[in-house]
Amino acid sequence: MNILQINASARSSGSNSTRLADVITARLKARNPDAVVELRDLASTPHPVIDEAALGALFTRAEQRTPEQVSRVALDDALIAQVQSVDCIVLGVPMYNFGIPVQLKTWIDAIARAGLTFRYTENGPEGLLTGKKVYVALARGGIYRDTPADSQVPYLKTVLGFLGMTDVEFIYAEGLAMGSEGVDKAFAKAEAQLNELIA
């Protein structure tokens, strides 16, 4: 098994979403001792956002790209190749202003490539990143699970499903801004949820 852990927090250290993602990865590794784990920290190694230059590079035929455009597309190609090569993805996702961090959105924008990770057919879009298990470690200051204020889960279900990743589990650590007891309680609940998901 090849596991890819994506830390999407803006913090390189002290992140609750990374802490929860680490726990999930450790559980998977314990169950699969021969598993190979790759780590991508989007805080310490941020990926460039989609801008006009990036779009120009992506929409230019490969043989007509400038050296700068070749280099820019290669950055996205590396993320796509990494995702294609793994069996399991662990996403550490904090909630920022009711949404996902820009670091994660940039990663998603990079790996969503028509013809490589999805394609359009006469029957509609088809995701090409199939056969992967995804665990999403959600860390929130308040309590948002199953409420209208939770825009993260519907978005991630939609975009991951669009890319072919439909086997997705969401693990919640909520109420983290509600005092030290809230933190302990949140992680205890997350551990209990993991006990059900990963024996």
C-alpha cells in the first residue's frame, strides 16, 4: 500500500488537522506495516496558484510551450503523478472561514486536469482517479458537522467524486476552540470514530 498524506494547514507545526491526519496515517501504517508513506506539507512547500500565466501554459500545446511554461506545467504534473501512484490519501483539513484552506484549493486545482484525472464523455464527466481510499481529517474550532454551515464536506465530496475518488471517510475533531477540555473531547471522539473505521 502506498499512502499519501497531504497537510493543508497554513501552519507547519501546531496544526490540529495535521495532528489528526498523523493519527490516521499511523493507524493505517500499523495495519499495513509494509506501507510506504509520502508526505506533502502545503505550508512548507506551497504550490503556486492558478493565475493567467499558469492558464496560458496549460492551454498551450505541449510542443509550443516556452521553457517557463514547461516548468510551470511540470509542477502540476508532479502532483498528478504522485496522486496517481498511491492507493490511499489522507487529507488534513482545517476550517478557515467556513471553507477549505487556499493551500488545499490550489492542490485540487493542480490535480484536476481534463484528460488525465477526469474526462468528459457522451454520458457526462468521468473521474479517472479511481480505486483509491481517502480519509479526510477535519479540524474545526466550532461544531459544524451535519449543519448548513459546513461547506467543506459537500465540496470535498463533490470534487473528489468528480475526479473518481468516491470512497471517502470524514473524521471530525470539532469544538477545538472551546477550551482545553474541548480539545481533549474532540480528539477522543475522533479516536472513537477511527476505531470503527480502522480496526
